[in-house]
Amino acid sequence: MQQQPHRATEHQILNPATGEVIATVPATTAAEVDTAVARATAAQRGWAAAAPADRARLLRRFALLVDEHIGELARLEVREAGHTLGNARWEAGNVRDLLDYAAGGVERLSGRQIPVADGLDVTFLEPLGVVGVIAPWNFPMPIAAWGTAPALAAGNAVLLKPAETTPLTALRLAELALAAGLPEHLFQVLPGAGDEAGDALVEHPGVAKIVFTGSTRVGKRIMAKCAARVKRVTLELGGKSPNIVFADADLERAAATAPMAFLDNAGQDCCARTRVLVQREVHDRFLELLAPAVESVVVGDPSDERTQMGPLISAAQLERVRSYVPDGAKGIRGSAPAGPGFWFPPTVLTDAAADSPVATDEVFGPVAVVLPFEDEDEAVRLANATDYGLSGSIWTRDVGRALRVSRAVAAGNLSVNSHSSVRYGTPFGGFKQSGLGRELGPDALAAFTETKNVFISTEA
């Protein structure tokens, strides 16, 4: 008989800034996932039957408790994910805002009356049942809420599997949900390994939909597993986003804002603008302006209010990022702490080829490349020369050009003269291999429902 591989019964959680163990969390087994699905199924029936106003009221109470614990949640995020304190506070506030926004949609989630002959035709938006949300380690709190808040608002139960390295904020949010009065087992957190707890969740026949945020490689595998059961899926995957700077742009502002467009969260962001495309006639001037902006970024202790960039999540991620930057490569570099922790300095490569791995792969670290282009057509061609299509920025004073390029670039979320990608009130998602479906925005709740059509005859 073949021996089964040993499964870890618990995971150690490390502080990325120090490498120290800060917590130990039990690892959910496949059998425990099965139990969780059964409990969630029972809880969901009562939740779906509750008056919409009551569901909305409980979600608002959940949001209020999150608001009261923003400081605590932010400190947890700093310790387990290495996020700067300012970012972590924003992320906890985003969870609150998502819950409030979703609660506002509960009583507005309505069907339609469609004119037909000989009767009345109406549609209902029915909840799916149990939804599995698999959240990443790069933004553990807000991305978990992207799926959880609208799914709950639409009348579903939610099983959240956080990343192995960042389960602490998810576990605390589940405690706050119970304290707010949400039914027991309606929102459960299942920490554990992707190849056990995650796979069990994806393959379980009692889970109606999977919402996954992570790498394109894993997303393809999840999509294939869901296909076997014709299971609904929303995927938010990788990115290699362009930051397109035309000669007529406000160069000073474009250069000043470019660093944090790829250094936020140490570059561990699928929306990071890591390909800076600059029109050739202003290329040299842009680099002159960019250098001091990169070099001045404060990298250090994420709990310090002055810090702008913290560490990478793990030693493995640090080695991955290092592998993309050749020794002696020409570029602009900032500084990073030496000693314990997983630190890499802000880096902009200025001589990388457009088809080199650092210019085409999602590095997921504080590394960008600057590539010149001649005209609008070449800018669009370079922007689209990737398997990804998640986000991007366009810098120009020409409104016509801004609209033309926005329509021509194959990406789901574009920003003109800014680097905004995600707002809870607007849809978010990618083209090509950056994902499938949309999250957030006014249609978020509907993505967690099934349309049922009912015809009522008026014939005697």
C-alpha cells in the first residue's frame, strides 16, 4: 500500500520584517472542509429566508464592529503581511466600506417583470448556496471581503480559505462577524494548505461557486477542477501592467507618482505598473526626474508611520525577485534594510529588452522596467504585448488620445493621469489571462445569484 504524504497539522506564521514566528494556526483537513460545508449549508437556508432588512442590518453591524477594531486589524496585517501601517489601516477600512456597500444592496437585489402574452413573467435572483472564497497573501483583508461581503449580502454562506502565510486577520474577522450577530457557521474561515483545504473546497459538490485571487498558474488549475462539476468561478489573476507616459504629459507629476505605482506593498500587487513606457523624445528627461523619486522612497519597519515600503512576504518570494535582476544591470535603485527579514530595494531597470523575462513576467516585487516608444501605435502595441490585461495608467494632456488609448489597451481597469485601479463601487477584473468575471461595483451581488424565471398564466 502506498504511504500517504504527511500533512502538517498546523502552520507557523512569520513576521516578514523579522522572520520571527508570531503565531501557530491549525491546518484545516479535507474532512474538516466537508464538515464546514455541511454546517454552512444548514446556516445558509435560514440566512436566505431572513427578511432582507434583517440581513442588511446585521451586515451593517458587522461593518461597525470592523470600524471599531480597525487599529487591531491593521496591527495584525502589519505583523503577518509586512504591510505599512498606513496601508493596513486603509485595508481594514476597506473591509468596513465593502460590508456597508454590500448591505445597501440587499434590499435592492430585485428581479424583473417581463411583458409576455397570456400571463405574468417575473424573475428572481436566488442565492447560490455555499460560496468558497480563496484569498491571497498580498492583500489578505480587502480581497477576502471582495468575495465575502457581496456573497453574504446576496443570501449565501461563505467559506473563506486565507493564504497559509496570512490567516490571522481572516480569523479575527470571523470572530467579529459572530459578535455582530451573524448566524453561526454562516461565515467560516478555513486556514490551511492549498493542496488540501483549498482543493477540498474547490472539489466539494456542496460548494456552488469559487472566488479565487492569485497566480494565473493556480487559477487555471482551479478553473479546470471547477469545470468538472460545471461550478461557477470568478478568477482575479496576474498582471504586468503598463504605465504609459506621452511627451505631452505632466512629466514632473508622472515621474513623482511612478515609484509608488509599482512599489506599493513592495510590488506584491497584481495591478503594479511595472512596465513604464515612455515616449522617446522625453525618455531621458523622465529618467532624470524618476531617479530621485525612487531613491527617496522610505523602506523599513512597516509599523513606523514614515515607512512607504515594507518587506516581501517570504524568503521564497525574495529569491524569486532576486532571480529577475541580473548582477550589474543598469538602472535606478533605492535602499532597503540589511539583516533579518525579507528585504529588496526599489529597482528600476533602464536597459532591459522588451521581451526579457523581467519585462514580460509578473515579478511580484519592487522591480520595474522603463521601455521607450516612438508614437501612439507603438505605445499600444507594447502595452498589449503581454498575456495579461488587468490594469494600467495613461499620462497625457490630450483628451482624445486618452480616450483612444484607453479603448485600445486590452486591460480591465485603466486610469488617466493617475494610478487608481480599485474602488469598491466600480467593477474590477481583467482581460486575457488576468482573470474571468468582475468583482466589486453595483453588480457584485448579482454575481452570487442564479436567475430564476417564473411564468404565471392568466388564462382561466
